[in-house]
Amino acid sequence: MIRLKMAIGRELEERGITRPAEIGAALGMPPAEATKLLTRHQWREGAVEQLEAAAARLGVRVPEPASSEWPS
């Protein structure tokens, strides 16, 4: 999950996308939800899937599947 957040953050930064409204538009979700998704420090059910969808939307590749990081 951390790798996904970092990869998405880097991609957004490289594209010059820094404002909440821009981040929301890039990730296809409301600005507040997108910001929370990228800044939340606690595990939340469904967060990994949301991050994977955001990464796919941006064309970001993560070396290994993030789903395998979800604690059982």
C-alpha cells in the first residue's frame, strides 16, 4: 500500500498535479476522497483496491501486486 501511495504521488507530482481538485480529477473521485486516500496512515478495507484503480488510471506500474500487502 505504501509503494502504491508513493508511486501515485510521484506520478501526480511529475505531472504538476498538486491541488486537491486536480488530484481528484486525475484519480476520478471527489477531491476530499482522493486526498484522504493518499494521506491516510491507517489501513482501511477497500483502500488497496482504490489505490490500485487510481494507479491504473494514471498508468502507474508497481513492481508486485499491492493486494498481497493487505494483512490477513
